[in-house]
Amino acid sequence: MPFDDNIFWNSNEQNAKKLLQQGRKWGKKPEAQPDFAPLSDKLQEVAAKLAEQGIWTDPQVSEIEAYQNFVRVWDAVERGDNITLSALSGGYGYGDSYDETAEGGVLVGGGSRRSIIYTEDGTCGEVEYLDDDCYYTDSDFDSHTVGSTGQVHITATAFFRECTLNLYDSDSTSITYYWTDGTDYVELYFSEGLIRCSYSVDGFIPYIAEHVPDDKPDMFNKLDFGFSFTWYDINVIWDGGNCVFGTLPCQKVATGGLLAGGSAVVLSGDVFHEVADGGVFAGGECSHTIIAWESATGGLLAAGEADLEVVQMVGGLVAGGSATVSTRLSGMSLGGMLAGGECSNTKIVLETAAGGVVAGGAATLPNSAGYLYRTTLTIAAEQLTADLHSFYVGKVVALPVELPLDSTFLVTDIHGNIKDHEIRNFDGSTVWIFFRADLSASIDNEFFVFSGGNP
Amino acid sequence: MTFCPCNTIDELASGGASLGGSADVSTYVPAGVVLGGSAIVEVRPDPWDGMVFVLPLDEDGTTFLDRTKNHLDGTSDTATSPTIDAGVFCLPSQYFDERDFITLPQDTLRATQGFTVSMWLKLDSEFQERTFYSRGIEVDGHPMTFSFGHSFLNHLWAKIVLGEEETVYDAFSEPIPSGKWFHVAASWSPSEKLRVFLNGILVGSVETPETSMLATTNGSQLGRRNQSQSLTGNLQEVRLHPVARGSDWLAAEYSNFCHADFCVQGETIEAVSE
């Protein structure tokens, strides 16, 4: 079934959904040889670039099939390999799970899919093309066993007709998935129940999420939720056009950026667990809340708009556009926290921010600083006989609630200027905190101790 | 440009501090420039910046951490290590008995630099000459330059050795009772005075016209002077300030610990996001 090239470059959600629908139908290809179509001009360029980068030179390692403007690249990836796919630009990416480094972009467009099975013991190296097996010959892929300790990260697309995958979770209990390509939905049969999933992207993901068996939460950790994560990965890796996706299991390195353009609507909280060198969002808009646990070298948002929840950013947090940094902006922000645009920020950078905090635009910051409670400390002017510069105030503060012993605190003056502090003694309900401050003997000295929340 | 007061950088800013608007940078910015913007940059988060050492003495063991970045940690050996004990605020102090003492590395004070040593003290002896803190240890030709202790009659007693003539100056307080916690301090201002403070109040001084003290060439000790004058009593929160503090400061330091109304805890509210 021919694709409409324009779909790939349009930037509205409906077209993205339409694209996915087409992808499903297109999956019902005959089991004979795929119907290769001539490469488009763009893909000719892609192929040439890939050849330049050596990806295509060894047919045992990788191969490519092109269906009009759909390109599929399969790489025999081993742990530690760097995968350069930056030559793929434009188009629609059918997703892959990248547990290793992919320099130059995870998938900067194009139509690409790849399925990889990793084992958790670090040896990995096994690469399977499940989607391919399922797609072409049902009989070729009846089951696949990964081992009792294996972590399976399956990438598959909606091109299945029908396949069965036998996996084992951590306690060697067999779990059977049945993926059936129905008319307008996919059914996943768990041993504990049924999950029925629409192909619709925006319906599919929440539907899956709601049906996670309560007694098997770790199954999804261990197995990475198989099919459902496929969708997420597909849409995370996106360059151009619309991107509608849910939870983002971007768990490892993605050098070159995750979203290089277009607009993104993230339906639920997204987590970038690890490093994304080159930026998470390089452009477009993002209606989105991100929890970035680790580094995003190159910037979290290079342009556009975003709601951000960030822990650690290397290379800048917001390089342009506007951002609502809702919570958890703490830790490293090398290259600047806000390089342009506007920032409505409820947090502060607690640690390193090399390259600037606010490089342009406007920023407004409330005084909550991400903590739940603000306690006022006052040293009356009459307590002092002279102004004191850099005095070391010590105060036992009774906390509003019992806090975890790994809690952090923040001390500021009433203008929001952070005062360096030391926690001398903290038992959960009281904290003896020392901080350095200038004290006035003419006006009362007020400070805030922020607690709770651990941003 | 909206001022962004909470955007504080607490550590090194390499590659520039602010790229637009105006910037208020309190410390250096290596390899960077301030091109504008609005940013507050504070470098090196250290609440004890400006102190030579701060020793809470709240550890149970033979290592006593200096909370400043100078890392002038105290050490002792098992046989002569003081014992952790209740102190001010019911937080730990160290009880020195018999031959207990703590050795500190050589500090960074210059010979011409005024200084203050302050601490919390509870004596547990009388009619003994004892030392709380001594700077320099007279061994192998090293000089002792300063000591702070108490006399036979429990006068606070600061002693300093100044000038090329190695003139010794002493400053005393009135006797203080044993068994009670006091905030005690001694300071020296070059070419001015050696002073002794009790609970932030100046209680003794002597004029010292010299502009430099005898240079210290080795470490210091808590709880004894040279090989003797071992303290019987408690020490807590020993601080060495690189400036000569006055009563204004030391009284505030005393009140900060002892007066509940010095720093008052007000209401706690749930933080609000604008």
C-alpha cells in the first residue's frame, strides 16, 4: 500500500494517527518477498550517506529494505557498539530500543525499525528481528525463549499478523504473549489476563497502562512490557512531524538527540533515565513533563516549549522558546539553564550550572524552590550590637512533618538568595542547620528554611 | 529582564555565567564572560567559608572532622582519645581526661594575621593549669606560638609569643567555675591587643604592639600544650577564625547557642508555586 509522503512531513496529530493506521494495514503484506519499491530521492540520499558511514558495507551486519519512503535498517548490534543512524533524516521512524550508545541521533527520521533482544547479564549481543519474523512468516517464529534472568527489550511494530512469544520472567515463570493482528486492535494475552489494545496511538498507550496486572508489576520491568514499549520507543525516536507518545523508556544513551524536530505531545509522565547526548528535544513544541534523572548533554529543550521536570542536565536546560519548569530542577545544568525565551520556574539549580543560568528572556520564580514547606527564621535586629558580615547562624529547626533522613534543605534570605548551609544534626523531625549570612543590627533578619520534597 | 533570584549557581561556572541581560557574579567565572542576562552566581557552597577550621568534636572515635574546606581534621590515638560526651544543646562534645588530646595539622594563618579561637568549654578540674588549644608544638625545634587555657585558679589564660624578640604576652579573665558550660574565646589583633572573652564579653586583654607573632611551623593541639597541661573537661565546637573578632561577633555567637530568642523560628507554610 503506497504511502503518502506528505504524511511524514505534516505536523498535526491526525496525520500521525493516520500514518500509524496505514502502517498497520501495510503490515498485511504477503508472505512472499516484500514488495520493494524504488527508493525515493530522499532515501537515495539516505542510502548514500549510510554507505558513506559504513553501515551498509557488510550485508551480514546490516541490511536495508526500502518500501517507498519507508526504510528499515537492521543492525547486528552488540553491547557497546555505536550506531550511527544520523544519515537517516526525515520520515517516520518505527522504533527501536537502544540500550547502548547511538551517536549522531537515535533515529533522525526515515522509516526504520529494528528489534533487539538483550540479556541482562551484560553479555547481550543477541539480536533478533522479531517483527520481521512475525511479519513475514508466522511459522518461522513460534516462540522464543530468553532465559530465566534475561531482560527482554522487544521492539516490534504494528506489522504483526500473528505471533506467539514465550518469555520467562525473573523467577522463571513462563509468560506467554499472543499478539494478534485483528482488524483494528491487538490482543495481548497474559497468563493472568487479557489486554486488548487499540492501534490508535493515543488510545493504545493508556489502555495498556491501565491493564497492567497488579500482581505483576515487575514483569514489565523485566520484560520491558514488550509490545507496548514498542510504541513508546517508536515515537520517542522521531525527527519531524508530529509525535504523540506516552511513557518514554529512554533508558540509555542517545547521542544526537531524541526528538529533533516537530512537535511532541506526551500523554503521560516521561522518564529519561540516562544520558541523552545531543539534546532531548531539539526543536518544535512539547506539551510534556519530563523527569530527567540523569544527564541530557546538549540540552533538554533546544527550542520550542516544554513543561519540564528535571534533575540533571548537561548542556543546558532550555535553549530557546519557553518552558515551565515545574519541579525537580536540581543538580547539574552545564551550558545554561535557560538560554532564551521564558521560564516559569518553581525550582532552582542546586548545584553546578556552568554556562549560565538565564541567558535571555524572562524568568519568574516562586519561592517554593520545589520544597513543600517553608519555615521562617528571624533574628531580630535588637539581638545584635553591630552588623555582622558572614556570620554563622546555627539553629535547631523543628520540622513541620517527619522527613526522611536523606532529605535535603534549602536556606535563603527573603529575597531568595541561597545561603550555604550545613546540616549538623538531623533526626527526621528536627534539624540543626548552620548557614552563613550577613546580619543587620538595624532591621530584622529573616530567612527561610525549605524542607520536604527533596527536589 | 525579570530578575531571577532563585537561579543560583553554587559551584564552578565554566564557560560563562550569563549570556544575556545583567549578571551578578560573586566569584570568578573561568573561561567565560558575562554578556548580560540576569543571573546570580554563587560559587563554592561552603557555609564555613572564611573560617580556618570548625571542629564540632561530635565524632566518636579518633578522627575529628574539620567542617571547612581546609580539612584540618583532628586526630588522636586510641589511648589518648577524648571521650564523646553530652555537650551544648545535648549534642556531642569531647571529654578530655588524663592525657587525652587531639592533634591538628598546621593551619593557614599568617604570622601577621589576627585571629580568634572560640569554643564551648566545661571545666572539670580546679587548681590545675590546663590548656584548651595550643598553636604550635614545641618539638624538634618547632615553636609554640599561642595557647588558650586556664590557670591554677581557673582564670581563662591566653598566651601569645610575638615578634623577633619572642615576647610572651598573657591575658587573663576572672576565675570561672568548673562544671558549667561557657563560651570562651581569645583573639589577637596585630599591634593592638590580645583579648579574652567569656560568653561574648571582653573579660581581659593586654596590649601587644608587635605586628607579627612567632610563625608556626607545625600543627596544633586540643586539650594540651606541648607535652603537658592536659585538659580535664569538655570541649565543643572549636573554631579558629582568621580575623580578630570583637564582642559584637562573639556575643552573637554565644547568644546564637544560648538565647532561645536570638534566632526565632516562625511559622511554617506550605510552599507556594507562582
